Amino acid sequence: MKRRTIFVAIGILSFSCILASCADEVKEKVDQVFRAGTDLSDGSAPVDNDSETPSNEELVPGEQTSSPSNNDESNDSETPSNKEILPGEQTSSPSNNDESNDENICESTPTSSRVTFESGDIGWTGTGTIGSNEEKVSYLLAAGAGQLMNVALSAGSEDTFINIFTPSCERISHGFSRTQVLLPESGDYVIEIKKIDFIQGPVDFELDFLVTNATTERVQFTAGDIGATVNGGILRGESSPIYLLGATAGQLMQVSISTLEENASFDIISPNGRELGKDLINTKALLQESGDHLIIINPLRGNVSYELNMLITTPNEYLELQLDPKTSSTAISGGILRGETGPVFGLYASACLDMNARISSLEDNASFDIYAPSGLPLSTDVKDFFELLPESGLYLITTNAIRGNVSFDLNVEISGGGC
């Protein structure tokens, strides 16, 4: 897949600033958190993003990744014993309930507070503060291999985020304020709440933990196919099924779910625990990482019978759009050959601005879809779009060939005063 950027000075309004200066702020806000999530400036070993992908070899959609799944019987040795660890219980490794004496599991992690769930509970909610002279605080939580850990953070500063480390000190997840991860081993996990370096003063936060037993199933495409359909059911009170789907960075993942009573949705989680979409019925996502992506089915009410459709393709190119500062617009020409996945465009924009987009083609045979940063579809298979944007972040515009080969022109304009 080719990737290029149109370098025309960008101008998108963000919250309270002028139209010609703020897309950079939106993009920088996202980039700061990404950088902070990978900058272990406290002396721990840096995380090499490239190392998350074992090689540059493209994964065949739906194939087994190099990271073995928790359902693989050969991985039983990764669990220290056959004893199931209840979420939030004390592990066999001795530690002191006194917070000041709890063992420092990872060298980069300061003294941690232990989280214990009440008997019969699968979750915990608490509050804390990162002091003025502190960079982070951390918690210890015992959990077992194959369980799903969900951590949600509500903080007084948006520039505060979560890291999760395994008992062997491998960082497996980082995100903005919410992250989910399928646990690879049993033992004490370190959950780190960290603020970006430039934040002055203390940051108060509320933290929610949820740890559940997971039922996983690997999705494998038939040789030569680019998609798969899975039919399943969930009885009232059962845990949500989780599908593991191996895919490569730069590929386009399309997922949809259908039910008889419209009583199910899904979440998509990247290999590093970042939510690509939550509580969705259909979405498209341009993948940023290679590895196993999680598709979690959410029953909304009663018993559920569902059909889950997954499609993975490689766009012929990706363009990150930047707007002319004088007109706050851009025009792009492109093409799609028969059978190709058309170009995908990314555009950083702020909430409460108007987006006006139009596609034209010689044979009237092109359309586009627009997806919000949360994965929410704003419009699909359209030729014109005009709406107030609901979120700040990276919007995805995917182009479609209705028939035959396509040559198109796409015009995008941003206007309005913002929130």
C-alpha cells in the first residue's frame, strides 16, 4: 500500500482557536499521547514500536500471528500452575498488603497499591491523585492467563493515560483513558496511571477495573478469501465471546454484526489494547498495528443470536489530508481499478465544525464512506456529505467503486466556529 501526504498548510478549527491553526493542535494532542505512551523516560527499557510487529512480512488476513493465542494448548506452560487465579485475589507470590511494602515488580514502576476485589465481585472502582512532583502512580492486580482486563480512567486532565505491564514486566497495553487486553499470563499485573511531563500540579482521577473470564475463538479465512462470517449465540448471563483476528498495519478492516432483535454490538481492540471502536454495529478501521485484533461481542438484552461479518483488504494508497489555510478545503483526484480497494483518506478535525465533502466521477460510479475517530459510521455509500462533526480526532474517508474502473475527484471543506 502506498502512503503519501498532501502538504498544503493545514487549517482546521479546534475548540476555541481560529480556523487556520487548530488541526495541528488536534493532531499534536493525539501525537503527544502516543509519544508519551512509548517514552519510558524513567530509565526503563524503551519500547520499540517496530518490535510489536515481528517482521515486515504482511500477515495473511485471518492467519495465526507469531504471538501464540491463549487457546493454544502448547501455551499451557506459560501459566505457572493450573490453579485459577480469581480476579483481584492475592497471588501465590508473597507480598505485603501494606502499600508501602508491596514488592516493586517492574524496575520502572514505583511502589504500587494492591487492588483486591470484594468476594464475588469482578470489578473495582477507586480514586487517586498523581501529585505535583509525581509522574505516575501504579496499582497491582492479580489476574489469570486468558482473562480479559478492562481499565477505564476518568481524570482531571485529558493528558493522563494508562499503561499495563505483565507479571514479567512486558508492557502490553497503553491508551488514552480506556483500554482492554487479553491477558497472556497469570500473576500480578502493574497498571500505571501516568501524566504527560508538561502537566503542572496534581491530577485527580477515578479508576475502574473489570476482569472477566474470556471465551476466545480464532478466526481463520479460507485460503484465497479476504473475509469470513461467523454465526453464534449468547445466552442471558453468559460471558461475551471474543474473536481473535490476525491482520497487518495498513490494512482496512471492515466489521458488521446483524441480529434478529438488534440486541448485540461489538468492540474492536488493537494488539496494544487501544479501542478502535466501541458498541458498534458496523465500522471500518485502518489498522495501525500488526497482530491479533480482538472483536468482542456485546449482548444488549436477552438471549442473542448473531451473524458477524469480517473483511480485510489493502487500500491502493492512504493519504493524510491537509487543508489550504485560505479556503479550509482541499481537492484530491484518484482512481480505483476493478477489484481494488480504493484510496483511504485521513483528516484531523475538531468537534462542532461542519464538514462538506463531495465526490464526482466521469461515469457516476464512485461513492465514499465517512467514519468518526471512534469508528462510528457517519455516512456510507454517499456522493455528498454535510454534517456537524461529533468528535475531535482523525476522521476516515474510504472511497468505493460502484462498478468498473473509477476515476474520481473528491472535494473536502471544513467550516464553522467550533464548540
